[in-house]
Amino acid sequence: MKAIQLDEGIHWIGANISTNDLFEGIWPIPYGVTLNSYLVQGDKLAVVDLVRDWAGAPTYVLSQMQSVGAKPKDIDYVILNHLEPDHTGWLDMIHIISEDAKVLTTEKGAEMAKALYHLKDGDIDIVKSGDTLDLGQGKVLAFEEIPHVHWPETMATYEVNSKILFSCDAFGSFGALKGSIFDDEVPKADYKYYEEETLRYYANIVGPFSGPVLKALEKVDSLDINMIAPSHGLIWRKDPQYIIEQYRAYANYSKDYAEPEITFIWGSMYGNTERMVRAVLKGIAKEEVPVHIFHVPEDDVSFILAQAWKSAGLVFGMPTYEYKMFPPMRYVVDLLSQKQARYKKVFRFGSFGWSGGAEREFEEKIERMKWDLLESFDFKGSPTEEDLNKGMEFGQELAKQVKEIPRKFTPR
Ligand code: FEO
């Protein structure tokens, strides 16, 4: 495989990963993921972020380096923007590949490099915001700490003359690249794919750190950027502002009601809660609000989180199970809480057999989530016609409220 040039002396040397493994051991990646690594060649040779030893990624990276005459043993610097092992899993090999390579990372990054890969102090140069590294031949790397995007140690690296920002997880996405690495070479038919995989990545990985994302975006706004080169997903050379605004919208979804859409999650034991699902959907349909429907436990929570993140309205249909919430729904609600999916207009309903209990547990769980609970509607056993009418009315009322929320981000 050949390296792909971003600018004179700057190349992409990444890998498209196709695997049945779960990302972070939790999140399915049925469309794969990219691990982007970059080579910056001046008088000195630097690699910005590494790859995990995953689905042959190091082999691709080494052959790409060789395609531009860069010998692995000549690597002078390994710039580690972020220590998570998807970008560093290969680090324990680096001194076999290049005896003298120095690792550059933040103070916290150094601590983690020692913990994860048993590097010694002499292996590492610590950098902080404002520091630069002159590689010669007009290649100057400037470092900026962007803590918690995604881990506390994270920084971004900016090549001063080409104005390329190597942003690591920031501006990243799931989804392997389909033939091209640049935004301007993506056919329109694939825009939806990249947007949905970016949203899913954001909601699954970066969402709880939306406050730090907004702080990092202030720093990005002050930079003159020609190209954004993240460590997952597309490289934005035609329209870097697009991915900046996409991330800004996603981060702001945790600060205010998101888009005028509803994510509808339901599970049913014997079809009684399911009967109410149809009635509530009928009510929502009267207002023509977009609805994303998920069935638990069949649908993976990764996809639920993504649509819930960008929806201002949430509906939960769940029966009581052993005096508590239906367990697969508890997992969804707990993850929404952990990922800090805030500011939602919510309707819950469900069937109970004896004394109920799901309602109480649900209300306790959402107390601190800044959710506006329109109604929590329980019915005993199978819903009556009167219950179904009520459910339809609640669905319509939620949709009316959600419809009033202004749209904040329009996909391409
Ligand atoms: Fe792509 Fe937080 O690692």
C-alpha cells in the first residue's frame, strides 16, 4: 500500500480496520473503523499517532512508510496526542523498530505511557500547550493540550506551515473509509454513511466530554486551518469547517434540547407493552416528527445512543419486570445517564402485572438528567381502548412539544 500525500512531506499512513471485535470492547463496528497515522518528514522524521496491532494495521503502516522512502529505523519522534491503545497499541514495538525514537506527549500522557507500555523517563519528552518542535525543511509541529477529548492527557498537533491540524479523536468517526481518505472525494451517496458514523462515534465515545469539546473548539476557532486530519475517519481538506460545526452541534446537544426528532425505544415481554407502542407511534405520526425506533434487547445500544443523542424527544416503552424496569431498558437508561445525554422531553409507558415498579425506578434514575418527563403511564396487564387512546394522546403531545424545538444542524 502507498502512503497518501496531504502536503509536501506529510503523508497519511493509516489502516482501514474490518473486524468482528467491539471497539473499546463495547461498541460494534459493523462498517469498520480507520486508524489514521501520519508521517511528517523534515530533516527529522516524525510519526503522529500510531495504530493498534489490529487486523494487520502495523503491516499497512510500515509498507506505506516504505513507499515514501521513510525507513522505520529512522523515526526520530513519535507524537502521541492520546494514549488510548487504539493509537498506541503498537508502542511497545517502537524501540525494536527505531532504537532512538523519542516519544512526545503531555505530562499526563507520559504517566500513561509508563503505565501502559513501561516506557522510561529517558524515552519521553514532555510537551505542553504552546511548545513547538522544528523538524527542519519547514516542518514545525506545535502542540496544544485539549484535555478530555477524549482522555485527560489528550493534545492536538498543528503543523504550522501546511496548517494541518492532527486532532486525534476530535473530529473522528467510526466507519472504514470507502476508497478515499479526503472529504472532497466522497460521493454524495456516502454523506449519510459518514454523518451517521460520526454521530455514533461522538455519542459512544466523546459525548460525556462535551464541555471539554466546546473548550477545545474555542482553541480550534483561533487557528488558521487548511486541513483537519483526525485519527479516525475522513481527512477534511476542502471543508474543515463542516466537521467543526458538526462537532459543535453534537457538543451543544448536551447543553440544550437537540434536534426536533424522537428516539423511541421499546421492549415487551408478552406483547402488552407492544400494543401500546403502536398507539403512541400513531399519536406521534400526527405531528410528522421524525422517529427513530429501537427494540431492546435486539437493537444494540450503540445505535440507540447515537439517535438519542441528537433527538430532543425520547420515548421509553417497558414493562415492569420483577418490580423493576425491564433489564435491557435499564442498561439503555444507565448508559444515557453515563454518557450525559441531557435535556430531553420524555414519555414513558409500560404494562405491569402486580404492583408495578418500573415507573418508580425510572423516575429515580432520571432525577439528575435534566429530562422533562411529560408522563409516566402505567397500565395493568393489557391496555384497554381507553389506555390506548391516552397513549396516543401522550405521543401526540410529546411530538407537538418536540416539533417546537428549532433545528440546530443540517446535514450536507
Ligand atoms: Fe481513538 Fe480515545 O481513542
